[in-house]
Amino acid sequence: MYKKVLVTGGSGFVGRRLKKIKPNWTYMSSKDCDLTDKAQIRKYLDRVKPDAVIHLAARVGGIKEASQNQSEFFYLNSLINLNVIHESYLAGKKEFCLV
């Protein structure tokens, strides 16, 4: 259906399992791109040129860290989501899935 699919959060829990089912897709991890930086996302999308984006990435941590830093986690995940959605939109990606 789609020639090139980009999956953010490719090294995460869901991303690693999805890679077993769809190994030919492109899997982005935090080592590849800082999703809090719109310019890095734009460069990555320009380089990879996906037909569709599946967004699985999020700032995660253990229960203790997440409970002690709720505001930071909420802020960073909101920023990451908005950045990926916005840059995908600007790049003309009409097929987008936010999980």
C-alpha cells in the first residue's frame, strides 16, 4: 500500500515488536532525531521521504521518575506530538497515525 513508512519510537516497546512484523519500514529512535527540535524532524523527513508516518515516540521513564516529574513528561510529550504532527503536515504527509 505505502512504499515507505516511517515509525517514530522505533526502539521502544511497541516499535521493536512492530519491526518484527514490518521489517522493511523505517524505524526512527531518539538516537536518530531529537523530536523536541522541529528543525531536526524537518531534516529527517526530507532525508527519509516517507509516504506515511506512524508516531509511537514518547518521553518515558520508570513509575517513580514519571510520578516525580509529571509536568515535565506532559510538556515534553505534548511538544513531541505537536512537532511530529506539524512537521509531517508541512512535509505533505497525508497519512499519519498517532498511537
